[in-house]
Amino acid sequence: MKKLNLPGLFKKKPQPTLGVDLGSHTIKIVEFSQNGDSRQVKKVGRALLPQGAIVDGSIKEHDTVLEALQGLVSDLQPSLKRASTSISGYSVIVKRIHVPYMTEREIEENLIIESEKYVPFEISDVYIDFSILKTYEEDNGGSDIFLVAAKKEIVDQYANLLEGVGLTPSVIDVDAFTLVNAFELAFGKVEEPAVLIDIGASKTNLNVVKKGMPIFIRDMTMGGEQLTEAIQEATGLNREDAEAVKIGGTKDKVLAREIANAVQEMTGLWSNEIKKAISFFKSTAAPDEFPTCVFLSGGTSLMSGMEEFFSNTLGLETRRLNAFTGKKVDKNIDEKYLASVSPQMAIASGLAIRSAE
Ligand SMILES: Nc1ncnc2c1ncn2[C@@H]1O[C@H](COP(=O)(O)OP(=O)(O)OP(=O)(O)O)[C@@H](O)[C@H]1O
Ligand SMILES: [Mg+2]
């Protein structure tokens, strides 16, 4: 296997692999079966991880993660052995760069030289890959590419985990790119530019997508864990109880108000960060690249009121992303449950349609 592998991103017709999203809070797995062009959702599941098991995209407690992953795989009994997973965080660098006119082969050959300019790690410590975004035909104008460099140590950790539960690592991707796949899974190649925002537990991936291509990527260190901490601070509850009321709410009116205030304050900060990122993107983008709508995903997007909140604060129509939209669903999966967890499953769904070499 080519270790860091973005083959399905723009080129090949994707074939299903088992999508395994190793989040810092929840492991998610999605499996589709494919019949011609029609896909069926076969397996969907999630398992919680204890705090500290995965931090900043690095697996700190291998055995704990392995056990949780093994448990989930045993419960789901997926048919596919080939699996895809994705990484993000400090150990992955994704840079949009311009290279002079070259064939794809020549870009590949020059990748190390290009990478040395942009990658703040020893080149021998990283796997490098690229995807061509745009080729300027006129005057041998060169190409815009996404250069991706990921620490070998981290990619190998993720691959080892999959192997540890009897899966064959097929594609190791980057979280932000898989979101584009999830979006395409739901809506096809949409002309209108959209902002995809995946709010997890410890990080948020923001992506502007146009015609099935990511045109801007930004990772931010904000997520549901901050909400839990803010609720703890505001209410004096312990972590477990704060997490429970964050998700399940409370009948206690005073407590509910304290929680709402804490959440509003934190999400206000997030919204400012997101606005800044979108403004920055717009300052460098062509007007036909300006996004007109937002799709939310990640576990934290399940919180009630999130769509309205971002719609109001960002001034853009905002919806949750359901990558299972219009898909057939296996009879053993409860469709209501599926709809309720679909935004959290976005990255796993995008991974599940990765093509395998
Ligand atoms: N119904 C809900 N309401 C509010 N928050 C929720 C809900 N369900 C899950 N969460 C929160 O979503 C987060 C988990 O989401 P997700 O699975 O997307 O994160 P992750 O992928 O594990 O984390 P990361 O991508 O940041 O490493 C947790 O903070 C959890 O508390
Ligand atoms: Mg995540």
C-alpha cells in the first residue's frame, strides 16, 4: 500500500471500503454495499473513547483505542476487510500551492523539492502526496495543487490499528478531504460553492467546496469538549454530568439557563473564528467561489439550535449534512436512528466511498 493515499479524491470512480473515522471522542464506522451505481447503507456504528486516548490526532493509548475499535468491529460484523481512515491535526500539512507547468508525473518527481519549501518537518519523516486542483491551460500556466505531507509515525499508528483488528488499511486520507466526499455522496457535484464545517469534540474542519473540489481548507482547535468544559465551569458539574446535560438537556430551569449561556458564549467565539476564516478565503477568492450556504457535520452539530445559530450569525443558509440522503438502507438499520446520527457519520461516510487501489 502507498501509505498516504488520496487516489479517490478527484480521479477514480470510488469503490466502497470500510469507513473508519477514529475521532478523539467517538470511533465511527460506515459500510456501504454497491450494486452498479446504487449504494446501500449496510452498517453504521459508533463507540466512545475515553478522554486522552487520541490527542491532537496522535494515538496516545494504543491498546485502549484498539479495544474500542475491536468492540465496534465485532458488534457490526462488516463484510469489507479493506478499510479507509483519515488523519488531521498537527502532524498533517495541507497546502494549496502553485507549481509551474509540468505533467502529473513530473509534479510527482518534483514533489520532494516543492515540499522542502513548505513542510516544517524533516522530509524523511513524512509521507507526501498531492492532488491537482486546477490546471491553467493558457500559456503553460501551471497547476494549483494540494500538497499533503503527513508524519510517517502517525500514518503508521493509524494503519497499525486497522491491521490490529484484522482490517487491511487501504486509504489513509485527510479528514477535510473526506468531508467533500460526504457532501458529494449527499448531493453530487454541486456547482454552488458551499462551506462544510465538521465540529467534532476537539477540532473543527472547515472546507469550501465547489463542483466536488475543496477550494479552501482550514482546521481549527474548537469543538464539543470546549462546550463540556464551559458547562462544567458555569455549573460546577463534573465532566460526566456536564457531558450528559449538554447532550440530553435538563428540566431544571436555572441549570438550563446556565448551560444555554455557557454554550452561547462559546459558540459565539466559534462563529467569530468561522467568519474570519470565510472572510480570509473571500479576500483571495473569485466572486464565483463565494459560498452561499453552510453544511454542518460532526457530533457537536447534533446539538439542538446549531443550524439556526450559525444561520443567524454567519448570515448564510445553514443545514446539517446527511450523507445518507436518498440512499437505500439495510433493513436492520433503524432509519430514524440513522437520520439522527448522520451528521456525526459524515467523515466515516466519505471514507466509506473511498476508492482502493
Ligand atoms: N446530541 C448531541 N448534542 C451535543 N453534542 C453532542 C451530541 N452528540 C455528540 N455530541 C458531542 O460531539 C462530540 C463528538 O463528535 P464527533 O464524533 O464528531 O467527534 P470526534 O470525531 O470524536 O472528535 P474530533 O474530530 O474532534 O477528534 C463530543 O464532544 C460529544 O459530546
Ligand atoms: Mg472527528
